[in-house]
Amino acid sequence: MASDTKDNSKTLHAWSKPSDTGPEGQAQSASGSQHARPSLSEAIGTIHAQDFANIPNLPCARNGLLVGIASGFLSGSLYFVTRGKVAKATNWAVGMFLVGSTASYEYCHYQRRAERTRMKRHIEIVAEKRREVARQAAEEEREKKRLEQEHKAVQKPWYKVW
């Protein structure tokens, strides 16, 4: 995701388009050269301790973690109260924490995308209304000028005195 450099400025690693997968599962870059697929250890190597410190700053992370904690606590408590087995109750608590936090996080991102889409639509509507108002104002101005010219033409005498 984001990595810190020595001057503590963040760099976002983004790719303009996804890499193409060539024959035998090897990724192909845009230039056509083939690269081996990154391994799990390489992917884990890109995670830094600073990434975990920035989790509270991510959008939807706080809500997702709180819902996950609540769902894990509830499910673990209920399992323990009903069955009385601590190990299985702990497993249920951890599992429901993961499920609850992931579901809440994804739902929050879904809502953010939907809100962004609605905002874009509202902006388009407002811009369209402004264009319509400007078009009507220009039309009224043209009509006003035309009427003034007709009025001036009516006031001119049809004859000329040399």
C-alpha cells in the first residue's frame, strides 16, 4: 500500500492497469516481458510495521474493528455460556471477529462508493441546471436585443430627409 521514505513522505504504489497473465501463470508487463509471479513471502515482505500503526487512519477501519470486536465478544460469550467450553468459545470469538470486521469494513466501503456515485450524480445535476439557467439567460438576452432592435427599427421613419 503506502510506504514511508527517509523524509517521512508517503508514496502510493498504484498501477495504471493490471498486469496480464501470460502462459504458464507468469505475469506479463505492458512491454511484453515476462516476470515470475510474486510469492506469498514477497507479498508479506511488503508489509511494514508502520502500516499497522496507520490502521486507525484508514477509512472504515474503526467501524469495522468495533463491529468485529462486538461480534466476536457476543459470539464467544454466547458459546461459552451455552456450551461451557473455553477453547471452542475462543475459536468462535476469533472467527466471528474476523467475519464481523471484514463484513462491516466491506459494507462501509460499499456505502462510500455509493455515496461517491450519488455525489457525482448530484454534481452533474447541478451543473446541468446551471447550464440550463445560463442557456435560458442567454436566450432571454438575445430575445431582449432582438426586441430592442425591432423597437428601434419601428421608431425610424420610413423616409429620409436628405
